Amino acid sequence: MIVLVGCVINPEDESGDDGGDPDSSEDPPQEEQTDERGFIATSYTTSTQLGVNLEINVRPLELIDGEAVKLSMEVSNTSDGGYSLRDALSDTDNMHSASSATLIDAEEQSRHLNNELDDGSCYCTFADGELAAGESTDLEVMFPAPPEGTESMTVTTPITSPFFDIPIVESSESAGEEYTDGEILPLTLISDDEGGTGRSDQETDEELSILLSSDVLFDLESSDLTSDADEIIEQVASEIDQSSSDTVTVEGHTDNQGTDAVNDPLSEERAESVESALAEQVTRDDVTFETEGHGSSDPVADNDTEEGQELNRRVTVTFEK
Amino acid sequence: MMVVTVPKLRQKTLGAFACTALLILASGSASADENENEGILGTGEGNESRSDGLHAEANRVERNESGNLVSVDWSIANETDSDLALTWLYEQETYTYNGNFYSGVTAVDSETDTRYHPLMDQAGECVCAGNISGQFYERVVSGGKSAYWSLFSVPSDVETLTLEVPGFEPIEDIPID
């Protein structure tokens, strides 16, 4: 085993403030050791015609100038024939690169897209045409860096399952180009309660939007809350109390059946019903409510199916976490 | 402002490698074994006319270190005599993801009766298999198997999942860890 001195980031210290850290008792870098080719992770398979015969090996991420992170991967064609990468890993403007790779910050729940050069192209390297049988090529992509101190990120490509926990090491190299930062997009987690409350949650790092099914909260065409609604509203009220938010937005929506003349006022009245019920239950004094009816103008699902229509009939309660 | 131009099409590296300081193992290759790619954690038969003769498999489940992300590698096997295209998997009955993704593939925690949809980014894109890649292979040849993936965020105390692929029986009791 060879140990080289140089730029490894701080040896792993268990100072993470996110809970749920598994009780692994192994030595710090055990999970993060690269193999003899410098790779730390390998694709399981790919969603291409080559399947497992297209292999992607990922190296540790490198922090450049404290501002950007470089992803470096090797793409190998282990099939018996030639393979042209083209837009396997990229958009059509940046063919033969890995411009469609992204980095996920699991702590911040966000997704980093690639940095761009001044002409709008990906700050990436490009492969030279076709990969012959058995041939490999290295691809690199630059991304905006995560918050200082972030130890690892997840790498995604369109054709492989994600590579979790790729460590970030400091690099002494500098960016050679002028570039603009890629976008950092919040990720939304969507979950549905299948236990009969008709509640779905859409959650980002900062905000929770609770979708409550109108079919559960109200009788047909009514804006009076049913008795089933009590427990559901109570639960939402307690979550509002526990949040740091001072504003709660309540919005009513309908599906696209019927007319705006009916749907618009109905959605507004339903939002107001939910708002009154919440206001009664929420114990914090400093919470203000805003209500709005959107009618059928803002569907969250396909109105061409029954399932979609049902989901569109909803009242949403949104607040900062 | 001076703009530095480089022949980017032939750029091979983004700067010289100055840092190679990592523990390097002499053995223990990280590359995927053939064995690893044959894992089957559960199957679900096709239960509609368009999926007749197909079955879905859950092949691998991974969870990240902080426990909040779970990825599933799954595949569709074709036991019929014809090559087929899995175009119906792009259908999105609920939650309008933006683009052609297999976003209808969901994970259910049967202990809490909670259904998890794949992650969505702010552009509405699904963090899951889909044809944003020009080489995305939506076909399954006769006698073949095609591989796909989905990413979920699931509480760290969830131990098993049911994978639901539209058109197939649910694949139940898939262990996460």
C-alpha cells in the first residue's frame, strides 16, 4: 500500500450535525479509499444499449479555488464493438462530454448543474469521437462548490444510478477559464400518505407544502369541513407550531371539471375554511395566514385521468420549516 | 475584460493534476463484478396487456451515509418473442415532472403506508431514469433485460420498501441495508 502526502482534506471527523449517522466503527477513510486506478466508485450498469458493457468509474471530487468542484470520471466501452458517446451523458449542445452529470448535496437537498464558459458551453472536457471496443476516455465537468466544509456529494448521470458519498478533496490547481456558476436547484421530496388522510407532502430544504385532498376534507361541492378533517387539520396545525415560519399560505385548487364560475369561488371558500380551522388550532401567536383560490388554473397532476383529477382537487398549506 | 479562449473541443484536462494524495490500495478493485450485476432482490410480473410476458426486477438498493437518500437499480425482462418499447413508463398520472422520465416508479413504505415519489428538482426534472440522455434505451429485446434507476428520499429508519413499477405487480419487502 502506498500513501502519498499532499492535499487530502481533514481526516474524517464525526462532527456532522445531521443526525442518523450509522454507528460504523471503522477507521476514517475506509469507505473512501480509491482503487489502484484512482477510482472510488463504479457504475452498477447503464440504461443504454450496452448495459453493463458501458462502465463509468468516478474519482474523488476536487475542490478548485475553494469555489468550484471538478468531477472526473472514466467512461469505458467494454463491449465487442465501437461506441459513440454523443449525447449519452450530455445535452445535444455539448456532445461527447458529461454535461448532463450533476452533483447532489444531500445535506442541503440541492442539485448542482455544471459551470459554463463564456460562450454558454459546458465547462467540461470532450471525448474524441468513438470509443473502440475496450477503449476508455476521461471526462471532466466543473460545478459550483457546495458550502464550505462539505465532505462529499452524490454524482448523478442520466444513464446510471447515483454514486453516493463521493468525497471532496482539496486541489492545488486553479480553474484555467473564465466561467459562470452553474445553477443550484433545490430538490423536492414528494410523499403521499396512503392511509386515508389524503395528505401529500412536497418538501424542500426550507419549505413544506402539504397537499390535502378536498375529497377527504369536504363533501361534494361544499366548503364545510367534514368530521374526518379534524384530525388532519390538527396534525397540520401542530407542524405549523413546530416550524419557524410566521406566514402560512393556504390555497384552494379544483380539477378542470365544471366552470371557472363555480371552481374559482369554491376553491377560495375551501381555502378559507381550512385557514379558519387552522387558525383555531395553531397555538403560536405570531403566525399570519394568507388564503387564495386558484380554481383549476394550477394543476399538479394530469386532468385526463381520474387519479390526476383527484390529486388536483386539493387545498395546500405551505410554510417555512 | 480579457476573455481567455481555448480550443475547448480538444481540451483533455481542466488543469494539471497537482493533487494525487489519496490512500491507494494495492488490491481490492472497486470495479463492478459480474456477480454484482446479477442481484435480484425481488420480482413483479407484468399485470397488464401491454406488460404481458414481461417482469420487473429490483436489482440493487443503496443508501447514502447520512441515510436520507435511497437509490434503486431495477430492470425489465422480456420473455416474449418480440422486442418491446417501454414507452408507457413515461406516462405521468400524478405529479407533473417536466420531461420524459420513468417518474411513475415509486417506493412504498408499508409500515407507515407512505408512498415516496422520486426526487424532483426545481426545474421539474425527475432524478430518475429517463430520456434526457440521447442514448437512453427504452427497448427490451426479446429474451433480454434493460436496466433503469430511481432515487428516493426516505427516512433513515425505513428498513424495507416495495417498488411499484406501473404495469407490474409490486415488488415487496426489498431490504434497504
